[in-house]
Amino acid sequence: MHTSESRRRALSYGCVLGGIAVAGLAAPIWVAAHGLSRVEISAFFLFYLLSSVGQGIGLHRYFSHRSFETSKAGRRLLAILAIMSMQGPIIAWVADHRRHHAHTDRCGDPHSPHADASCRPLTGWRGLWHAQLGWLFDGSFTDPDVYASDIVNDRFLRTLDQTRLLWYAASILALPALYGLALGGVEHVLGTVLIAGALRAFVFSQSILALNSIGHTRGGQRFAQANTSRNNALVALFTLGEGWHNNHHRFPRSAHVGVAWYEIDPLGGIVRMFEIFGLVWNVRRIPPHLLAERQADPIVSGPDGGRAPNTRRARGRAAEPA
Ligand SMILES: [Zn+2]
Ligand SMILES: [Zn+2]
């Protein structure tokens, strides 16, 4: 069963990512021929924002880490935005992500740049490739009964997962086409589909996957931990805050990942806005006293040649629950 599941995953991701990449590459050709108008540009940013809310707030901070609570309607809306962000089935994504937190950079991490599915060490470009895309096709499988037992039998999520290709079509084709038609007329439909559908989905998906590769190899480490997670401003820019990945690994249940004033976390700001309007509640934050303690931890040089965690000290502390 695991083998067929992993084959199905590889085929599904291959078709979706390959299709998005080909269509996304057609967008610049269309722009060169037709130019860009405010319709295509505004559509790109609007659908990029909706994907970010679905993935960063829905899939990640809500379904994976339970960083806040919301109503049944809020949960369903986040689930719809999550499936339309085209990161694969919701339940499988949550299971993979929780396994990543449980085994970060060690044997069992589904997408580490430092170890593959057979626990062989990885370095350099091979590691980056595995963490970015290779892991989707390595035949591994995360058991949702183990890592996502709280949602594995959620009928609404299961229905979305089973019908995900329809939601992908709405995200990449139907809704951008409607936007182009409504705001610009029929001559803007193809351009909006290519730019706000395909190109947006391509840039967004690769940015999220960069959290696995660049987010564990390039950037600063505010907190010493038994993993190589990094804070990377460029990844944070493209993921609307998710790139403060070292902060996130230290406090995975916090709905806000920015610690310093310059660690701008737009998705955390949106959660705060939802909270002010009463749409979400019991929002988890980093306790200030814990933050002060943990920032005082030293960071030592590691075997990867960069700044690596002080493993002994980090293991000696109680880990933040995922
Ligand atoms: Zn990570
Ligand atoms: Zn996480």
C-alpha cells in the first residue's frame, strides 16, 4: 500500500509541478508579445496572496501546528484555500510536515538537504535537489495514521484531497480567467491565466519548497538547535514570513515567526487581523521570557562548515511541541 501511495504521489506531483513549470515558462513569452497591464499584475499579487494564506496560515500554522482556533466555517475556508495553493493533499502535507519537525535533518526527515530517504548523508547540490524536489519522487511515504491522526478521518478534508485536481483547475484556470474577464475583458483572459495562474503557481510552489532546501542551508541562526534551520530574508519575502525558519523550528506552535523588528511576517500580521475581527482565537505566541532565554544561547561552528547547532545543549532542553 505504501509503495502504491508513494507512486501515486510521485505521479501526481510530477504532473502538477511539470504542468505548472511548462505553463509558467509560457507566461514570459506571452508578456514579451503582449506586454503587461494592471489586470495581469494585480491578479498575480492577489492569487499569490491567496495561495500564501492557504499554505502558510491554513496548511502550516493551522492544520499542522494548531497555532490558533477558528470556527467550522473558518476551518473550511482555510482548507479550501489550502487545497487551492496546490501543495498536494492536505492530510499528506500535514503528515510530511510533522515528520519533518519530528526528525529534522536526521534519518526520517522526508525532505532534508542533509539525509535522503534511505538515511544516506547528502551534501552540496545533491542535498539541495533532494530537499527542493527529489524527495517528492523518492518512493517514501508518511503514514497519516501516525502523524496526522487528528485529521486523517476528517470527511471535509478527505473530500478536498480526493477532488484536488478540480480545485487546482479552479486555482490555475477558472478563477484567474474570471478575474481577467471581469476586469479587463476577453483579451486579458489568456494573459491572466498564464501570469496569475501558471506563473504564480510555479513561483509560489518553488518558494515553499525552498524552505526545505535554502531554509536548511543558507541564512542566519538566531537560535541554537539540534537542526540546521535558517532565517533567510529572501525566502521570507517570497513566502510572506515563512522564511524565518530557524525561529519557526524553535517555536513551531507560535502563529507569529518574526522575532526582531526587521523579521517581517505578513502572514503573522494577517492572523493578528483575523484575531482582532474575532475570526480566530487562542492564538499561540512565543512567551517573552522564553524568547529572552533562548536568544542568549550560543551558536557554535558545526561540521557542515557553517554555523551549526550546539546539539548537546539543545537536546538537553525540553523541546517545543510541534
Ligand atoms: Zn524545516
Ligand atoms: Zn512547521
